[in-house]
Amino acid sequence: MPDDARARQRTGTGLGLLLALVLAAVLLTALPDDGEREGGDACVPRSVASWSADKDLTGEFARYGDDPSRADDWTGGDGTHSVRLPDGRVLWLFSDTYLGRVHAPPNPFGESYTWREASAPLVRNSAVVMRDGRLERTLSTPLFPDPAPNQWRWPVAARVEPRSPGSSQQVLRVLLWVRTAGQAPWIYGVPTATEVATLSLPDLRVESVVKVLDQQLVPDASRRVLFGTTLVEEDGWTYVFGGDDGQAASRPVSHAYVARVPEGRLAEPGAWQYWNGSEWGKAGARLPPVLGDGQRTGVGSAFSVARVRGTYVLFTMAAGSSGLTTVTSYWACSPAGPWHGPAKGFSPSLPAGGQVAAYNPQVHPELSGDGRLVLSYDVNWLDTGDAAAQLSRNVSLYRPRFVTLRAAPTR
């Protein structure tokens, strides 16, 4: 081969290699840069291998709710989230909450259920303090006041973080969902905004509330995304998951979304980055979901994500007709996915009484360990027409229940 031909061949090979390296770099920068990309060494498929009812934790909430010694404390609620505080206490956060006292059975119908009076106070949110596994007091309610008439706040995920990056002072940051009263099908409120509340430690005083994502300008309310149903802390980032309310518009399942925020900056709207399908950036007019095809795959109105070794595992109510009784899971090597599943689900116990549904499965990392995950689920009466009467008639219909499970590698 002539020398000039060999030179051209070597030059072409070098240019091809250079272009390949550049393309690889571009592809890598487009992937989630959290160090847990698809195919990572520590990431393997995982699903629920075993589970059992956690009667002690379920019983502790029953004990506290039934305690007649105070007239202004928690007797039932949903939207169950928790966070461990620096002094070892666990703060439990709830959405709609019944206060007052409950009464021993029989109830006015002659049934053997603990019951509450129909006039019992109902507030939009509450917080209960646990110390050494025992619930001890309810903070003044509602902890987060309504932002405006016909609007309310539901607290969701929370974490302790530095007041600002690098600060030695810690605060508690609580994600809040703002909803506005609406007509059917929005009987649980129209999604409005995501906020972040900052609470001082250790006294748990609300210092400020900041709106981080306003969704009022999104015309299709079923496409509005509220963030904070769950979060995962990893490598200096807080990954915050959210969902839309597709179910409220008669869609089979909802969609999951994810954002991330540098540690210490949850209360800074400008610090939030949203996954847009190829990279992290500012919130666009319409965010693409990381999970959910609207039919076979997707999430309930609230779901939870836990990191089990190198694998992210998402727990949600199953799609379809079993979504009122069955918890299923998905797995991924990155918060942005791709998410694989759904896996075979399990059906935890429900209170007796007929039209009862389970929802909002939430993992509680501060209570988990040794390969075990503690997961709560809320229960409620299905028929909204007589739900209030049924929840008064049997208080166990509106209290969290707990299971302990293991998410093992899938063979």
C-alpha cells in the first residue's frame, strides 16, 4: 500500500476514534449523572420476596388514637409520612386528620368497633411526635395553615438538611401539596402547587413556606404535577418524586416524575432541576414522566421509592382493578429510570367492613434496617357519600397499617 494511502487510513481511523469518543461523552452527559446508571455493578432487579404484618407499629397508632386522656390529639389520619430528627425522635406527618376523643365499643349501632362522634374536629394536616417507638404528643393543629380561602396544604415527604449548603445548623424541610376546592371529579381538590416549609430544630416551629412549583397555569388539571410524594437522598442530592392526578380524570393510572435539588437548597425554587427525558434542567411547560403508560404501568396518586443497595425500588398500588387492594413494585438503576415492572404484588390486610380500600404505600427508612423495609399503607371507606359516617362508626378505617418486607434480587 502506498505511504500516502497508509497515512490517509491512519488519519481516518484517528478521526473515527475521536468522533466515537466525543459521541460517547455526549451520551454520558445526557444520562442521569447520579452514578447509578443502568447496568451499574451494584444494581440488580429487585422485588418483594416476603412480607408480614407489623402488628406492633399498627397497634401503637391504635393505642395512641384510642387514648382518652386528651381531647385535642390525633385519632386518625391518612397521607402517612415520617422523618427522623437529629435527637432521635420520629415525626409523623398526616394529611386530613381527625382530632378529639374516641369511645370504647359498642358503638351506637351495637357493633364492636371503637368509634368517634360525628362532630369530631377534622383538620387538613397534623404532626405526631414519636420517641423510642412510642407516640407521645400531637403538635398544634393544623401545623401548616391554609394558604388561601378554599385551599389547603397536605404535608408529604420531609428531610433534615443544612439550613444552607455547608451550614452547621440543621432545619427540617417538609414538602407540601397545595390543593384547591373543586367539583367532581376533583372531590379531593384540584392540584395547585408544590411548596416547601422550613421548620426550626429541635422545637419544630414553622419558620417559612416557599412555593417551588406553581401549576395553576397548566390548563389540564389532570396534567398538573405535585412533587414530594417521596424522596431519596444520594451523593449530595435530594431526588424528589411527584405525580399527576390522571386518576381524577378517569384515566386508569397516574404518571411518576422526578426532580433533584442540591443538599441544603430544597427551599430555593431556582435550585430545583427536573428530568426532561434526556437531562436535568428547569421546569418546562410539560414534563415527561419517568414511569407510566396510562394503562398497564404507572403509579397511584401517592407512591414511595427506597434505595436498596444499588437498586431503586418504587412501591405503589397496582394498576387496574386490583389497585385498591394490591401493592406492587418497580425497580431502576437511576431515579430517572428506566423503570422495570410491575412485579408481582401482595395484598396486605384491610379492616373488616366491606367497601374498604388501601392506598399511599410509604417506606419509612428510619425504621428499616438489616435488609428489612417498613412500609405503611392508608385505609379508607370507598363510598364518599357515607365515608364520614363510616369513619366515625369504626375508627380503624382511617388509620395507617404497617408491614415489614424484604426486597430481594429477582431470579
